Amino acid sequence: MLVRVLYHDHCFDGAASAAFFSRFLRGAVHPGAEFRYTGMAHTAAQTFDPALFDGDENAIVDFKYAASPRLTWWFDHHQSAFLTPADQEHYRADTSGRKLYDPAYKSCTSFICDVARDRFGFLAPDLDDLVHWSLIIDGAQYPDARTAVELRAPAMKLTLVIEAAKGSGIVQKIIGWMQERTLAEIVAEPEIQSLYEPLYRRHIQSIDLIKGRAHQDDSVVFFDLSGYDIEGYNKFIPYFLFPASTYTVSVSPSSFRTKISVGSNPWTPVEPKHNLASICERYGGGGHARVGAISLAPGQLDRARQIAAEIVAELKS
């Protein structure tokens, strides 16, 4: 029995979802199954190659729905879970009971955990800490911005490696470790430490970089990271630097896309009034009500800046 798991790549909740789903399926449905993983990233022309679904069972966790006859499991919690209205209708017509969606959950890992317990009687108490940290990290449940930026807890150190490491190989190794080991044990691995140390130094440098590039206009912080070799950054840095802000908008080119990130301050004294996923959906992106993103093709920097300016103006209104 081969199980192919497609997961949101370079995302703590994506990796944790893949790990918990694998433990659940092996423990409650297919003992002895072999698992293989494919990391998925949001791109300008998001499609699902039929060749991705090469398992006896095929699952997507923490990522958009695919209307493939070979998809047998799906879990997601993003508002923007469907590429097209037709995909949404395909999901609604499914009667398997194994394609599940609930945008009320703060993490996909906790969603899978609850479904596995309530519908299948599956429990994995040794993964409680993994579920707990998926809620904190994906749901931005840190007590303050400083905590989110200092990266003291093992889960936060691991998040830095997952989000910033090149390629998917180390993420998939972490998915395997997450199924059987504590987060502290994983972080202590020499391979993880060798990746973490230079990434942490780069994280500290990115704080200074964003500080120099960002400016706050009304309640919105904007910065453009074009010209710098940064595939990603800690999304809480703007709120650490600009605690009175409500929103942040940034442009960050990478090797495979030009990204516009849009977020809201979890600690803002003013409750955000805009649904950021809905705003991003108008430009082909999506996300959650409090955080979203838009992916354009590589090189579309001028278009990205135009979109970012439009969103900044809307958020200021």
C-alpha cells in the first residue's frame, strides 16, 4: 500500500499535518503502509499534474483541493481552498466522508487530530505538543511580537528551518521525525543545527533589512525586498518593529514566484476590518481572513508593486 501525501511545503502546519495524517492513516486505516511526500507551493498558474497522484491512496493536507478521481483524502482550513467554483462543486458532491474542510480551525493539524479522534477513534497523545504548536504558529497565538521573533522554543527554531531551507528534502525528513520524536529532539539533530545557525543569523539580518526598507503610512506598513536574496522572512518582524500598525504589505521576489504578502497584526489595539483572503482572491491569491498572499510569475515585479500599492490604499481606507 503506497500513500502519496501532498502537503503545504515550507510551512510548519503543512509539515505537521503530513506527519499527523501519516500516523493516523498508519494507525487506524492502513497499518504497514508506505508513505511518500510531495511539497506543494502556491504559484501564479496553480494546477495539479495528474502524475502527482501516483499512490494507492492519495491525500492533500493543508493545501488547495484537487478535483482528481484519484484523490482519496483531503484536509484543509484555508478560506481560499478551491481553485475554481467547479472544484468547490466537485468537493460538495463527494460522498466518501474523507474530504474534509473547516476554515474555523486555526491549524490543519488540529483539524486532522479532531477528525481522527471523533470519527475513527484514533488517539496519539505523544503528538499533543505537535498539535499545540501548530495552533500557536499557524494561528499566530504568541503572547507578543517579541516572542514570535526571538525564536526561543524548539518549535519556533524548527519553523525557521522548515520555512527557509532550500528544497523539500529536509522538510520531508522532518515530517518523518515528527511522527515519532519530540520537537526538542528534532531540533537537537546535528543536521538541523547545521541549518539553523546560519538561518538564524540571516533572520537577525532580515530584521535590520526590513527596518531599513519599511515605512508605516497610517495603519499600514509596506516594504519591498526586491534586490535581496531572501526567499522568506518571519512574518511577525513588521509588528515587532511597528507595534502600532494594523496591517503589513510586502513584495518579495524569489526563484519561482513574485510574492505579495498581506497580513494583520495579531496584537493590534484596533480590530482589523478587512478580510485579507478575500482581497487576495481578487488578484488570484488567497489565504485566511487575517493573512493572505498573491503569487505572480517570476519577474513580474512591476505588476507586484502595482498590486501592493492598490492593497495598501484599500487597507488605509
